[in-house]
Amino acid sequence: MSIEQRVENIKEDLEFFEDELQKYEYIIDLGKKLEKLDEKYQIPVNLVHGCTSQVWLICEQVDNKLIFKGTSDAIIVKGLVYMILQIFSDSSIEELKEIDMDIVHELNLSEIITPNRQSGVIGMIKKIKEYALKA
Amino acid sequence: MFKKDFTYFENSDIVYLDNAATTQKPKTVVASQVEYYEKYCANTHRSNFGDANKATQKFENARKILKNFINAKKTEEIIFTKGVTESMNFIANSYAKDFKTVIISSLEHHSNIVPWHMQGRSLGKGLEVVNCNNNLDFDIEDFERLLQENPKSFVSVTHISNAFGKIHDIKEIITLAHKYKAVVMIDGAQSLAHTRVDMQELDVDFFAISGHKTYAPTGVGAIYIKEKYLKDVEIYQTGGATIDQVDFNSSTLLDAPYKFEAGTQNIAGIIGFGEALEYLNHVGYENIELIEKDVFNYLDEELKKLPNIIFYNDIKDSIGSRSFNFKGLIHDDVGILVDKMKIALRVGHHCAQPIMKALNIKGTIRVSISFYNDYNDVDKLIVALKKALKMLEN
């Protein structure tokens, strides 16, 4: 599935909730599904810049694809990390190199995430792109 | 009971509990802004036509109001600035830079830490920090030790901590500092909103004042400079309205306060500042202190009922701000959720990272009250916090 299709799927899921708090409940639940990231990876080199909370993101290359794992010390941000991983993990390096979209805008996250926290989501995407460019 | 004086509360159903960041503006203050721009918008201290004279008169009247409000001896001791940050940077650079040692407290805002770093000072190298105990109380004995070791220092201490609401006994601090020939600047960013300050009674040398945290428009503040220091404080910028005579070889400056107020000032803001102080006179500090103490106590009692809440100081000797966390939760998560429940408060380090690091935390949830807040606001906050905690429990 392409990155665009995955964005559309997440967007549809989020649009299902009219109430903002329900949307957050959903995001919190997504965070609970996040695969545990071993503490040995929760180190400064894996930190995402721009987040008000701490977010760690690591990457593993399998053939021509990148698999991402990540977590956060904040519960809601964990849900955001889950969404970002759903969109970008297991994508081809070529596709990841070309990421050039305002995910916050695409997912209408600007309605539910403050400007400070939006820069954290953008930081995650930048880090994903960095990994792809280095791969 | 005072919300009726603020248009904001007619237009918003937000429970506003971020008063340490900025206060709402009374109708009289907002009206003064509209009146200036609609009826006599002109520059001050320059032109001589009717509206310009009126603007100058209103501007200077604001200086007189502030002078009387804080009981300064003379109007020239009042210098208008953009706010406390500019006031502190101004005195740090134009007066205090040559002092061998600067002494600050553990609870300072970044605006009373970074200006000293900019001068190449660091802990033990021109900068000393007074310890506090585990209730965040200022350690007066440690302060005296530092003064003994570093006589004739520059002491720069906050009156009320923006992050924790802790009140420093600035009278005691100033008296002790003067005993050791130190010069004292007080960061009064949070002061005037909550309590009366009297320059004569305090005998303070410099006192930084915020307008926007004192019900005035943003972008305006002041620095009180005791008369005897006016000639020693260097100007930090020059331009229009500071100058007596200029030719291409040299220039001579006007006297204080004008030599310190270069360029066109925030005229509307300063006039609004005067209006805000008049409004506070109308409300009265007796009422402000009574209401705030009552709401603050109620807030503390209700917060204490919440599970796993962590405080960093008791509320004795505190006012305005109550900072806390919940065990096992990041403050950010709580902040996001209560925002969606129309509660305005602040989460984070509150521009006081050193004390957060000393407490081994990244930040806190800070509720900061004003005299317009009431029990109902506290009740709504508690409902929102309970709901957020429920959502965040595993």
C-alpha cells in the first residue's frame, strides 16, 4: 500500500470521531498498540528534535524497505508515533526519500494538535526522511 | 464577581487559569486602546499640535500613576520598557555588567539567568545561586554566606516565582544585601498582579515591572531605577526623543527618563498600563489579596484530593501559581486533554529550566489564578483533570 493510501486510511479513522475527546481516546488506544521499544534504543542519538515530549525513533533496513520502531514518554504522543509508523514503516527507500507532504495538514491534525506539538510530528517525518536518505 | 469587568469572559467560555503567563484586560483598558487609535492617535514628546499634546499628557500621566502606585519618589525613576525581559536585560547590560559577582536565586526565570550568561558569567565564575530547600524556600543563610564571600555584589532576585508561586521575602533580602554593600534588582513580573509593592518601604535599587501580567496590554512594562543610580545607568539604545543636541561629531542626551526611552514608544500600551493600574486601585489590593488567597486555598484543597498528585512546595508563602504533576504521567498529556475541555493552563518548564532540572522533572502543570477566578473555575478544572486522568490511566 502506498504512503498516500495509508494516510487516507488514518484520515478516515480520525474523521469517524466528531468529538475531540473521543478522537484523543482513540489516539491513546493506538499508543497502547505500539510495540515496546527496548530501553537500549531510548538514547539521545535516536531522539526526534522538535517534540515537547521525548520521542525515540529507530530504523532497520530489510531489502529495499525501511522498518521503523519508536516510542515516546508521553501517552498521547505514543499514539501519534503509532500513526506515523503505520504510514511510513515498511515503505520503500525510494518512496521515503520523496516524502514532501505536510502530514499535519493531510491528517487534519492541526485541529487537534497545538503548533508546538505539530513541530514534533514534522520532526518525526524529517527523521524518517533522514534515515531514507542515509540508507 | 469581577469577570463582568472583562469582555473576554463575555466572549469566551474558557476557564482561564494561565494568569501568570498573561492576564485578561479590563474593559477600561481595552477602551483606552480604541480611544487612542480612534480619537487622538499621534506621536508623543515631539509634535505640538492638539492630539500630540493630548497623547503626551496621557503618556506622562501613566508614568505618574505608576510612580504613585509603587510609591517611587520621582517620575524620572520610572522608565517604560517592553516588559520585564527588556527591563532586566537593560539593567544587566547598562549597569550590572562590571560587577564582579551577580547573585540570583534558584527559582529564577530565564530572563534573569541568560542575560548573565551573555556576559560570560557561569556558576562560580561571576554568577552565584542561592540555595533553596526542598520546599523551595530561599536559604537566607546561604545568601548571607554568598554576600560575605562576595561583598559589593549585584543581587538580582525574583519576588514571586512564576513557576511555583513562591514569594521571596524581598524586604529581608534587600536589607541583608545592603548590609554587604550589594545593589539589588527585583524581578517583579508577578508582583503587581497580586500584591502592593512600595519602593520606599522596600528600599530597592531596581524593580522590574510587567504590564501585561498586571492587566495592561502586551508589549509594555517598566523598570524602577532609584534616583541615585539614574546617572550611573548607561543608555542601551539611542534615537529619537533621547537627544538634547546633535551634530555630526557628538550628541548630548536628555535627562532621565527620556534618555532611556529611545524611539516611538508603545504609546497606546503605556496609556493602557495607566488604566490597568487605575482599575487595580478601583478593585483594591485588600479585595485582590482576600479573594486570591481564598480561591488559592480552595484550589489547593481540591487538587490534594486527586490521586497521585505531586506538589513541590506547600502553599504557605505562595500566591498565584500552583505547580504539580501526577505520578507516572507526563504533564504534556494532561495539558492536551484539559485544553480540549476548555481549561486554559500551562504545562512545561515555564522558562525556569534550572529549578526543573534540580527537581529532576521536565516541567509541571501550572494553574495560575487571578482575583477574577472563583470556586466555579476550580470545580471545572477538577472535573477536567479527573476526566483526563481517567483517559490516561492504563
